[in-house]
Amino acid sequence: MKTTPSNLIIHGLMRNGRTFRPSDWAERLSGVMSTFGGDRRMSYSPFVRPLTYEGVKSVVIDKKLQDVDARAFDFLLNFARDNGLQVLESEDTRVEATQPGE
């Protein structure tokens, strides 16, 4: 039985093989979808979060975001396209994310 990938990863490598800059781009992009709680701490969305994938800063997107907020989903994919970033599919729902300040 073949499973459908549940995540997209915007990998911080451009199509030309160079590392995308600035170095905090993944946190900035994920921060667009973040919220601040009552304790004034930032929390990343359950659908979009930064991570290090294969040693490179990246952003993981849960494909459920497309159903929840199609405009936000399109914005993220357009960001990747406009900046020449690789978009990968991942079946692994356990992809580990970095937290703010790490």
C-alpha cells in the first residue's frame, strides 16, 4: 500500500545548489504563521515550522494547511518558487522542527 506524502519541505537549497540567505529565513517565514500566547511566547503554527533538513535550514508544511488556509499555502509555495528553492515531499510526519531561539 502506497502512502501519500503528508508534508512538503521547502529546502534551503536553491535550484543552483547554493544555500539560501539570510541564515534565519526559515524562522522568518515560519514566523509569518506564528501566534503569541498569553505568556507572550511565540508558538509556531502546527502547519508550518522551521527545521534543519539534511543539514540545511528548511521549512516543513503540513499539507492539511491547504484545506485550512489555501491562501497561506499558496503564499508559501510561491515564496519557494519565486526564490528558486527546492520543494520536497515527505511521508514522515515526525519531521523534527526547531523551536524559537534554538
